[in-house]
Amino acid sequence: MDKTLRCVRWGYEVLSYGRNWKVILEAPLHDKDCVLGNVLAAHYLSSSDHSKANTYVEAARSNLEQSTAYEKAVFEAVSYLISEDGDDDLALEMHTQLLTRFPKDLASLKRAQVLCFYMGQPAPSLSLVQQVLPVNQEESYIHGMLAFPLLELGRMEEAAAASRKGFEINKADAWAHHCVRGSPMSKIEDIYDNHIWKELEKGDAVPPEVYLNAIGLLLRLDVRDALQGSFEDRLKLLAARLTDQENWYMSWHLDILIVWALAKVGETSKARELLEGLKLRLSKMNKKKQEVMKRGIQLGEAVYEYAKGDYKQALERLGSDFNAFDYKIIGASDEQIDVFNEMWCQLLLKTGQSSTVYNYERSDVMQAKGVIKERIKVRDGVPFTWRLLEKSCDMEGNAEAESAGERAKKLGSSYF
């Protein structure tokens, strides 16, 4: 019974983005022959200790003959997913087959969605939820899992409806929360101090998502030229925790944000150490994964240079045709990845002028203006985007600058 309770508890921690995912390591202690407990423990350790993860995989494999059909299906899907030579497309197909046979397995659904997330493919993520939704209509977390890929696909009204349904069942549904965004600048300090930092202050293990929220918010402030005063102090406190390598290598997205945070506060040697560690991990991947994930290294190098203030070098790392949505393989949502598009626009503008006079490369400014106008088509209500347009037009001596500035003011400069 103990091993079963721990597997159930682990499933709850996964679906709720809880703080105690490591509870799954207790399952093999209560039953060393449990296939499910061993393979799930292997999955938990796969990103931090591959050698130990393999030990759990082999323990599960040696007991497959005595396992249930469900345990066999989970073992096949998970062991392949975490294998060094695994192909993401095939891993996704194996999870699809698993969910066809066992549609109530929401923990495997979440694992498959996270895989889709890293592959930058929201469409199959949505298909997976729709596949199992008929038998899970009243289950907790299912509607948040539906809302997330809908949001990624730009189906805003449907995502909002799914989020509302998710809230009706469970107001703690993290993915339903993720689909509701936007705050006045006056509330940003309150959000950081009373929601994000308080989670970081708790004594138990801090989930990666808390660090993602904290650093992601501060990076967006920096990109929008608003990281100053007390927020700089908050970043220093946060970065002091991020020098601890226990917080590294939990996800590519988080690692890239940590690189920025460390370099921003002057911990450049630590930031470089993390980057070199990522390169080492890249070198151990199969050729197909290397081709995909090398963009993660490119983005990490760029944010490192950006954080140091070397804008020209950062822009060279990203290139002239950068589009952050091509980098979703780091495991970031549309909202999370879009900050790098904002950073790129800023880089185009910042490298287009000297500190004393407008001595810009006209092509860069024109390119930036074109990109910003495209962003406005889909993000018309964001004051910052209009301020970027105002800045680019002003650098060109374009009369559009005044109207762009007025639009930004009308939307409210206090909004983040």
C-alpha cells in the first residue's frame, strides 16, 4: 500500500506543480521490485543523475514479467523517453498509444504535454487532451491541460473557457492560472514579494516553476528598462540562490534565465560555468537532438552578452532573422518565450545608436520598426510595444513617433 500511496502522491505533485516530486524515490524503498515506482523514479532523476536513473530502469526491467499491462505500457514509454538515444517523435507516439489504452492516466498526459512543450508542438498536445477528455470531464487539472495548448495555438476564447471550467473544479490549477495574464505595474512588487518570493522563502524544495516566474518577471522588467532600484536588490537576492548548482539543469528554459540573472549581477564566471555545462550536455545528445537543442546554447550565449551590456555581441549571437518562437524547444510557453523577441527588438534599437548622438544603421532601425509593427498586430494592447515603435520612429525622424507615443499613454504607462 505504501508504494501505491507514494505513486498517487507523486501524481498529485506532478499535476499540481507541487514541491515534493522526489516523493517518488520512496516508492522503490517500500517495494524494490515495483516496476511503476522504479521507472517513475528513473524519470525523476533522468535530468540530474542519468547513471542512477539507469539503475532504476534496470530494476524495473528485471521485474516486467510480473507487472501489469499498465505498468508495462508506462515502462516502455518512460524508459524510451529518458534513453540517451530516444527520438522525441517516437516517444510522443508511444505516449499517445499509452493514453489510448489508459485514458485516465493524467500523469502520463502531463508528461506527454511537457514533451510536446519542449518540441514546440502545441497541436499534438491539444490532440492528446482531446483524446482523453471524454472520460475525464470532471477530473481536476484536465481543463487547465486543455487551456494551455489552446492558448499556445492562439485560440484565446476557447482557452479562457477551458480555464474557467478548470477554476470551477480546482482553483489551484497551475496551467489554468497560466492562461490568465497582465498586471498593472503598481502591483508587480506586490506580486513578486507576496506570491513569488514567499514561495522561495519556504524551507522545503522549491519547484523550478517558482524560479521561472521570479527570473522571468525580472528579465521582462530589464528588457522594458524597468529593472532598477528595489528590483535590482531583489535580483541580487535571487541570484545568490542561483549560484547553487542544485538549481541548475532542471530545464533548459530555467538554465538560460539563470545565465542571464547571474551575468546581470556580475557573477559572470558562474554564468559561463553553467553555459559550459549546457554545452557538455548537448555534446552527449544524439545528432538529431543536438541539431534541435543547439539553439538553446545560442540563446544562452545571447542573454549572457545582453546581461553584460554587450548588445552588439548579443545581436550577433541571435542573428538578423531571429524569431523567439523558433526556440520553444527550451520548454517555454508563447508568453514566456516572447520576452526574447522583445529583447531582440531592443537590441536592434540599442545597437543602432551611440550614447551621444543618433548614429545608427538605418537598416537595423527599419527592420526593428517592421518587426514591432507586426507585434502590434497581435499585441495591440501592450503599452511597451507602442513605446518601442515610438522609439524606432523617433530614431528615423518619422512623424509616426508622436502618434505611437500617444497610443502608449492612452493604454496606460503603468501597465506591465
